[in-house]
Amino acid sequence: FPNLNLSVLDRSQHRSVCFEALEAVSIARSSGLIIGPAGIGKTSIICGLIQMLPKDFKVLVTTEDRNVALQLHKALSGAIPGEKIGLHCKPVSEIGRITATHLDALKDFTQGVIAYSGYDLRSFDCWICDEVHRLPVPSRLPFLPQFRPVYSWGLTATPERADNSHTLNEVVFGPALFSINHKETLDIQAKTGEKGIVPVKVLVFPLVTGEPVPDDIPLFSKIRKVYLKNPKIRQLLIGILSSIPDLDTAKIMIFVDTRRLGVLIGMWMPGFTFVHGLHSLDYRQNVLDKFKTGELTKIICTDIWSEGIDVPDLTYVVDCSAKVSPNRI
């Protein structure tokens, strides 16, 4: 495999844990899996991987969600200013030597204008697959044999899956080149004096109903009764937030899974800014930038921001979304 040039990276621009990952990959000089806690600067790792590659390599970066692909495109454009970064997220389709897209758009690289212009899947020298645990889906598997990359790297925070789908990732990408857990992250940070990555503490608050919920009704009907239509959620949220000692200065993000609930919480909690998928990308990015700088400290958002953002000084996350599976949490 060609050398990966770690010397082109500015160590000060990467958190220690991110640089450790890039260092491990450059030493291994092979394809494989990069495993780390969710949200630990994955855009920084992806940018670093591309910068280490030979300058003539064609690179395809894929991720699960269209919005995350847009965020990766912006991060790559900032990290590699001398290069026009391609983006394929319809209606936008500008293909370049380095192109960001989402997994469900892979079909566009197998036929049609993109494929016939020299950017079919087998022409890419490197494939970086973010959220690689989302890859083993029947509709995506037919595309895998078409890749012929020199390097292929998969990024994930959940290397083992209950359905054993992770075994396919090991076959396609290879062994884990870098694996880190929260304790190791803290150990690395302690050596460098960094802060910001800590083990997550989860407090679960029961939300009671006014009357028993029948067992024989459909799941969504149960969720509506227990959660979406439950008037006690307002009192519960007020109780949680009122118990936070540093409420005025704390950075708080509230997750919801319906716009209806986000609008309601916004009415109950003045001072919170609600962001959802119908807002433009520029508006969402502007809110996120203000949140990072501290100009805004209270956000309500749908799951457009559940993955792919990096706010290391976030104080509290209040998850008000109905997850039917602990794995989803």
C-alpha cells in the first residue's frame, strides 16, 4: 500500500484521541475499521485521512444521512482549502477528486452521467465509510463488489451489532486499526491536559400515565398515549430543568422525534431555539455555530443533529424521543 504521510498534519489542529487514530492508521498502512466513541471529532479524522493520502487519489466519503454528508462536505472544504470538494446530494451534484455523498446515493455511481464520466465506484482509490454499521442493509449490499479501492476505512462507534451484521464490515474493511473506549480517551487526555470528552451519565425519569395502557394496542398507539399525548411531559421537563443548578449558563440540547413535540416544548420553555429538518442547511449551520460559540445555549432539535456534530462543551442532553429499543438510545 502507498505510504500515508502523517507529517502533513498539524497535530495542534486535532484532539489527542483523533491524532492517535490517524497515527495508528498511518503506521498500519492498511484498510480497516476505526472505532471510537460517538461524536469524538470524526470529521477531524476523516479530513486527516484524506490529507495523508497521495494527492492524486480519488476519494469517496459516504455517510448514512444526507444532512451529515453536507456537514462533512463543509468540513472537508475548510480542511483542504486548495481543493474543490465534490458533493452528490440531489439536487446538488458536483463530482470532484474528493466527493462526499450518502449511502443511498451509491446507485448513482453505478450508472448514468456520474458513472460514465469516470467516477463509477471502481474508479475510486479510497473509500471512507462513516457510520459503517449502517452499511449492511440488503439494498446497499449489491454495491460492495463494485468497489476496487486501494484503501477503505470504516468509522463507527458501535463495532458489534446484535444481528451480527458487523461481521460483514470486518470482511469488507478488515480488522480494527484503532479502537478506543471512554476510559482510554480520558487516559490520553490526562497526559495532554485536554478536557471535554467524559463518560456519559444517563438519568432516566419515568413518565407516568393517567391510566393503565392496554397491552393489546399497536406499538405506535402506546407511544402516543404514554408520550406524545401525555400532558405530564410538560411538568416532568420543567422539573428536570429547574433542578439544574447552572441553568442560565449551561449548554443544553433537547432531542425530540416529532416537530409537534418540539413546537410544544418551545412554547413551554422560552429561550430555547427549535431546529428541525424543514429549516435550510444554512439556517441550521448558523444556529450550530452560535451554539458552539455560546451566543446560544439552549437548543431543541429533531434527530437531524443526533449524529455528526461536535460540541465538546455541551453540558446536558435531554432526550425526549421515544426509542423502542435500548440500542437506539
